[in-house]
Amino acid sequence: MKICSAYGLSVIFLLILFCWISCKVTKCRFQNLPPILHQYDQLGDIIVGGIISQSFILSIPADFSQQPLPISSEEIIVVTKNYQHVLALEFAVKKINENPFILPNVTLGFHMYDIYSDARLTYQATMQLISTKNKFIPNYECGLKNKLSAIIGGLHSETSHLITNVLGIYKTPQLLYGSTLKRTGKTEFLSPYQMVPDDALQYIGILQLLLHFKWLWIGFIADDKDNGEMFLKLMLPLFSERGICLAFAETCPENVSFEDYKEDIIRKGSEMYEKVMSSAANALVFYGEADSIIFLRWVLHFPEIEVSLCKPKGKVWIFTAQMEIKSLVYQWVWDIQVLHGALSFAIHSKDLQQFKMFIHGRKPSSVTGDGLIIDFWEQAFRCVFPNTFSGQIEGDICTGEERLESLLGPFFETSMTGHSYSIYNAVYAVAHSLGALFTSNSRSRIMMKEEKTIKLNYQPWQLHSFLKQVWFNNSAGDEIFFDQNGVVVAGFDIINWITFPNQSFARVKIGRMDRQNSNLNQAFTINHDVIVWHNWFNQTQPFSVCNDNCHSGYSKQKKEGKPFCCYDCVPCSEGKISTIKDAAECIQCQENNYPNKDHNLCIPKSIDFLSYEEPLGIGLILGILSCSLITILVLGIFLKHHNTPIVKANNRNLTYILLLSLLLCFLCALLFIGKPTQVICPLRQTTFAITFSVAISCLLAKTMTVVLAFMATNPASRMKKWVGRKLGTSAILCCSLIQASICAAWLTTSPPFPSVDIHSVSNEIVLQCSEGSDGMFYYVFGYLGFLACASFTVAFLARKLPDSFNEAKFITFSMLVFCSVWLSFVPTYLSTKGKYLVAVEIFSILTSSAGLLGCIFFPKCYIILLKPKLNTREQLTRKKSLNIINF
């Protein structure tokens, strides 16, 4: 049998309820019970019997016996807290007998055996109960007496299974009040009735509890391999689905007893302690049965024995409903504050004041036939009765007047525990079922000779149909009934264990898991404001995660080789946010929104364009107006001095056209400022392209005029026919018309149009003009580049022609500035976004136009205004120079 307890040995407790029929005809011979068993007997028409494993024989290692005990090194050890289960059975029988409406004219009695946690004795005691009283003959009954009617038990699943193996053959009802029965793959003859709510409800409750406190990195310990595998098989898929994973999973050593106090057991306990305390998991689920806490306390006691172990840390223990805080006699001084703040599911119970009064009056001298009370009393109060101890007496003498209410909680409680409450309800369920059975049998008979004899003449299997339909209110006001699977319809209480330095504790109900509510969110209720946490956490809710949570603005990234609960936190990428902790991935903001600095909020984008009101727009407008004004002034100066030689040089008509085109170039930059519209967008690039084409064409014509003029000085040259006004006009018209044709084709096929750019700038919606056709846009600017290169090339070749005022030199410099500006414009244009892209283009227009204006006209204006003596024909000719043709 696999048991988990102190030193691996758990105490198994079982109570069995059955009916014994009075034998009026035949006298039965009695056979003595095995000497290891204690008999507790009370006569009645119906006998309530039980098999308990309250005691066991063990050897206590000296390392753990830290003070004188009222037992020898090898003696009977009693789980004193389980004695309340015996009293709950006796109390329930007593109250039923006092109630004339449940079993009228029938007296209920009880009978118990102590099996000392031994499988052989469990089978033997079960067979003893189904045999004639004190006559161990299976399948033999002597009259009506000693007929088994029902069984309540057991406290542990292994014991329940052993008893079911026997009782299933006889179809005798069995009511479980402790752990649910383990299934071995084969269906028993008849499934027992469970006085404990379904384990599936408890599993869901554990899941809800972990999710409520966001404990996603947990440790798991099971009292044996089978229980652990069953729990993990059912829960791991749910855990993974809800983001919970295990830091470790441990199992208690199997078949451990104090006789097995060997090196491998100590090593196993030490390793488990180190794993628990070194783990980052602060929430630990301990899946165990009624006495598994004894093993856990043994593990947590290791630091007091081996100083090399790490110091204890605060943990949140989560216990299953079958577990209770209890101590054996040798654990009297062991600290229980390591369990402070533990959370536990508990079988729903209500405290019965009459039960407390019943316990308070319990004394060894006040009861007869109780073969358990002496061992219980000696170990609970750490004393000995003189008449039970041979030899020299050491320690205190038991007076028998000690008060049970003075015992600390780990050794005995006067408040009814969940297991005792289940026993109490189980006894009443059997009593009500018997009452219904007797009533049914009486109604089916017309002639009745002896009513009691007829009532008691029944078979145990007949009770099943009445147990399935039993429904009653107990004295605490709770409704008791079974579902179609024979499981009592009830929920679990959620308990917060608060321990104190004097080894006492308090149970505080903080929530409930209600089975009758199908909505899980409403079925699980908890008041976490009243929870007392372990002192390690400074009364703040502990975290139990593999690593720190990812804050908003970050997302989880899995760590290689680690469970999915372990992850790194990476910032959200551009345009994405996360608004919750531990976001699996960042979410994309809508197109009209952008993330804030922390990437945890989407903010509506502002609508932006280069407006007249903003400082950048105002600055550009001032620049445009200033350049335009300067151009007008230069034009005015030239018009005023239009008859001077320097103005006449190189065709003054071309000069006027150039100044006007430069003025339009400056002014066309105004089209780029303001909100894009259906009218403005087509005019922006085309107006700029045509005006610049005219300006560059004028420069090309002026340069060509200079070159042809010097070539025409040779009398035999045929170039004379090309020199004149027609050359300049033809050049301007030809070059401009080509550009105008390209622009017309652009406007006809795919003209520019207003568009919205929501991607270029992260926090703005940019209103802009889309070029329509990128190919036509490149054709337009490519043609401008071609004209600029041609003009620069011709001017560069003509820069050294002899003349006191050679305009080709200035055109070369102006085109050098022009080409430099627009060559630098290309990479700047491609790397700029939003309204600044428009600003860059305006700046390039202004700079290139100002370069042409400055390089070509400022030297002339300087001579006209400041050096008028140089503005004469004589200064423009040299002795060895050729005459410049004046038009």
C-alpha cells in the first residue's frame, strides 16, 4: 500500500456504518476478535460499526525525538486529531436515537475496529463485520442479527478500495467520507456513495484560484505517484491552455515508514526541500490525502536537523480538501509557522454547538467500551495512566480530568472538521434511507404479526434505491442529497490557515467553490482582502511567475529550452502597442493612430501639411517674397538702364525674359505651401517645371549667343546667319515647348492629385500631393537636368572667350550652383518625410533660383549702381578684342 505521512507513513482512518439485526430465535456463539484490534461496542437493534486505522506501530528515530515522550522507542502512535471522527459517528448515532421521527421503534448502535494501517487487518476486519458477530465465518449469518447494512469509509482511497473489493461482492452500500475511490480500470460491482464533492470541482477550483492570483509558475507535490499522475493528466492541458506551467513536480517516497529511515529516504527529503525552497515558484500545490501533511511537515523540518540546507522561505501552500493540519506526538515542538498563510480547499462544514458540548464532556471515566480513548488520551496530553504502564513511570500522570478543548489544533479540534461533518451527514443519510425502506416494507404488507421483526427483515442491497433518492435537511440547515452518480451535491470552502508561535492555528473561510452554479466565474468566489499571507511577503499578495511580468509596451518572447511561462520582454516595434501585462504579442494601431512614447496607448494622428500659419511656412513665405522683391528690383534696374552697354550686352530681351522667369520660379514656390487641393496639386510641379525650363533655356540661349557671336567674327564664317534675335527666341520656344508637352502629357494621362500619407510619419497624417505618375515626374525633372547640363557645358566652354565682361563665366558659376543644389536635393528628397519633403523642394527652388539671380545679375547691378564709369562702350572693348555685336 502506498502511503505518504511522517517518515512516509500516513495514518489511515475508516468508519463503517452497518445495521445489525436483533437475533430473537437463535443464540449465537462469539469468537474473540484479533488481539491487535480494539473493540468499541454498544448494543442496539441496528449497530453502527466502523473500521479505523487511528493507530500504527513504529520506531521513532532519535534525531526526531527532541523531548521525552509518553511512549517507548517502539510503541503505538495515534493520530489524535482523527479521534474526532469517532466522536462524530457516536454523536450522530446518539442524536438519531434521540429523534423519534427518523427510525421509530429502532435503536441504532455502533461497533469499531482499529486496523493499524495494515491491509491484511483491513480485509480481516471487513470480513469480521460481514460475519456473525465474533464468529469469523464468511458468508455465514446467524438469524437476523449481525446483518451488515451500510459502510461509511474510508478516510484514504487505498483503504476504501480494499473494503470495496470485499463489500462489492455483497452489494453492500459504502459511503466515502474521505478521499474518493481510485479506479483501477475495472468497474466495481456497485460504486460507493461519495460524501465528498466531486474531485473535478476541486480541480477547477484550484485552476480558478491560480488564475485569480495570477500564479502562473507553480510547484506540484503529490502524496503518491498514482495521485500525481491522475492530477497532472487531467490538469496539465487546462494549465497550458490558461498559461500556467510547472516549475517542478515531485512525488512523496513510496512505502515509507520509520523503519525505512535510511539514507535514500533522507536524501529524497533533502532534495525535495532544496527544490521547494530554491524554486522561483511561490505557489505550491500539494495534492495529498488526510494525513499527507505529516510528511510535508517532515520535509519542512529538515533545516533544523541539517544546517547545511538553505534557509526556509515563505511559500503559499495550496492544499487539497482531504488534508488537515495535524501532528503526531513526536512532532509536538515542530514549528507549524512554515504553513502560515496556506490556502486550502475544505469539505464544506458547519460548526454544531451541540457537538462541541458533547466533546467537552468526554472523559476516560465517563465512557465504557471505548478501547481507543486511553491511547488517544495519553498521547494527546503527553501523560500516562499508571495502570497501563509497567515499571518506573517517567513524565506526567494522566488524571483523566484533562480538558479536550485545551488541546492545540494540530492534535485535536473541538469544532467539527469537514471529515467529521461528512461522517455526521453519512450516518443521517443511512438512517433516513433505512427509515424510508422500513416505511416501504410496512406499506407493502397487509398482515403484520411483529412489526419490528418484519421491518428488520431486509437485505443490504435493498438500501441502494433509497440512498440514491435520499434528500433531507440536517440540523445545520444544509440540504443533503446525491446526484445521479452517487456524489453528494455540495461545494468546497476555501480556507486560509493562520498559524501562531504556540503551535495553534485558526481557519478563516475566505471563499467557496459552489457546485450548484454552472457558471464557473460565479461558482468561484473569494475575498482576497481578508487573506493573511506568510510574513515573508510582508502582507502583500505574492507573485509566482518564472520571471518578472512584461509591462505594457512590451511583449513576451519565449526563452529557448525553457517552459512557455519563462520568457523575455521585448519592446513593441514601430506602430504597435501592448496595453496589458505579459502580452503575447503587440497589436497594431489603426492607420489613423500612432503609439505613444511608451507604446501602451494609440493616439489619434494629427493632420499635418505645410501651412501658412506655422513658423516654417511663414519663414519660407518671407524667403519667397524677399527673393521675388529682389528679382523685381533687379528687373527695374535693368529697365531703367536698358540703354547702357552692360544691359545691351548679350541680348537684353533674353535678360528680361530670364528675370521674369526667375520671378515666376520664386512665386511658383507659393503653390507648395498650403493644403493640397484638386487645383493646386496639378499646378505645383508643372508650373515649376515650365518656368525653370524657360529660365534655363534663356541661359542656354545667352551662352549660345556668345559662342556664335565670336564664331561669326570671321568674314568667311557661315555662322553670321544664326546670330540674331531669332536664335534666342527659337531656343527658348523649342526647349520650353518640349517641357510643356511633357507636362501636358502628364496632366492628361495621370495628373498629380491630393492624397493622404499615414505611413511616412508615425504620429501624423500628412496631406500631400501624389505625383500621379512617377515616370512622368522623372521625365520632367530629367529634362530639366538635361537642359541644366547642356547650359553648364556650353557656358563652361565659352568661359575663356576674350572680353572685358564675358557673361559665360557668370553663367558657368550660376549653373554650377544650380546643379549642385538639385543634385543634393535628390538624396534629401528621398530621405525626408511629411511636410518637410515639401519644404526641401521649396528650399531647392529658392536656392537654385537665387543662385542664378545672384551669379548672373549681381555683378551687373554692382557695375550699374556702384561703378557707372565701367558701364561704357570703351570699357567693354579692348584693343585686341573682337567687337561684340550689339542688338
